[in-house]
Amino acid sequence: MTLTFATYNIQFGLGQDGQFDILRIADAVAEADIVCFQEVVQGWPRDSYEDQAAALAGRLNYFYVFGSTFDVDGSTRDEDGKVVNRRRTFGNMVASRWPISASRTLHLRKKPSPGVFDLQRCAVEAIVEVPGGPLRVYSTHLGHQAPSHRMPQVEALREYIFRAPYEAAPIDAPHPQPPESAFDWTEGLPFTPAPRSAILAGDFNCRPTSEEYAHLCGEPHHKHGRTRHYDQLVDTWVASGHGEEGVSTIYNRDGAYKIDHVLVTEDLAPKVKSSRVATDVTASDHYPVFVEFDV
């Protein structure tokens, strides 16, 4: 079975033509079985208060989870003075052809920088019920300001990803009451332990030459490539036969501005068949990155 995976920073649906169009975002990655989206918003006036997560999933007809640690008031009052409750969110999403049995949202540390624009970041974890067995998928978007902002975030991600299989899923075991009992708190929900295999994807705002990338993928060695520890990941771009750079994942940058990455646990690296950046897609300021796995 070939599994097609994609990651895409959608710039809240704003294309290179200056137009908002969330449906063409979904169409650009419709061939993928699992998609990680970043810069997904809900409840913003510029998007007519659209729930972009629901719109993307609806267009694809996929299961999805959305997570945000950026959550601010967007409420108004109508002409009669009645409160119209809204929240403005900015976050990440995982959409999947197959059900997502469990999800968590990881708060990523933000260092305050007075007078400098920044946003609260997160990573969204999804346990996807792939036919060949469950798979953990993380959609993330790291800070754009400086390496000192991103390093605490990658440290948290690395620890979180490799600790997850030992923390179990939301339910650690079946409830002692039978499923048909009114006292069964779980209402028959299955016990699904977190699998070891994982994909971490998104906009890392750093290139393979960075310290943050090395913390996730291993220190570079002039003879042996990356020297990884057991709790570090493999870049699928490299696993598919490419050099670490030589491609841009963001519009209007040179051919060595690869900041959108798809990283995997060691067991998934041999299953990578191919990887490509869809530089012909203009629906955002980033390009979608596709990876094919032989699972």
C-alpha cells in the first residue's frame, strides 16, 4: 500500500494572487491520504469568520482534528445589543482519509519580545487509524523570530514525541463496567495505545543548516551525514534521495530555503518512496510538500 502524505502552510487561505480561497487549498492536496495544515484560522473577520478547519475537511471529506493555543476574543454585539460569541483562533490541523482515534495539543513555549510581533504556537498530535496499523502524526508551526525562540520549542517536541508511547492514549484500559451499562464512563470507546511510529511535519521556520534542525535530526558529520540519537528523527526529503537543501518551500525565495519539513521516526525512513515540493501551487505563500510511503 502506498500512503501519500502532505504538509502545507496555508497562510490562512491567502494565495499569491492576493485572494482568499480555502477550497483551492484543499484541492491542492486532495491526492494526499493524510495532510498536516498550518496557519489555519477560525473566526477572523478577513475570512468572513470562516471555520477554515471545517471547510478544509468538508471539501476533502476527511476526518480532522484542529488545535490552537492562540485563542482570543472575537465577539461582537448585534444591532439589538445581543452578544455574538466568537473566538479567533490560529493553529494547526491534521486531516485524514481514515479515522483519528485520539488527539492532543501541545503548547509550545513563547518567549515574550517587547515590541516584536509573534504568535503563540502549538503542535497537534493525531493518532490516525491507517489500515496497516495506527500512526502518530504531528502538525506544527515553530516561531519565526529567532533560533532562541525555536530551540525551546524543538526541545519540547522531541521530548513529547518520544515520550508519547509511554504515556498511553486518553483511555488506558477498558472500563470495568460492561459497555451496555449506564455506569460505563467510556461508552464502549476502544483502548488505543499510542504507536511508536510517528511523523512530525510543518513549517519549522528554519533550514537544515540550523541548530534547531540538528537538534531534531542529529549533528552533521563530514563523512557519515547526520549522527542521530535514538530520540531524533529522519528527514524524508533526504531519505528519498535528495540533498538536505537545494529546494525552496516558500514562494519568492531562492532554491535553498527549505523550511517546511516532514520528519519521521527511524522505522519509517526505509518506507519513504519519494518526496517532492509542489512549486506550481500558488494558493499560499508556501508550497505543499508531498511524501509517499510504502506501508
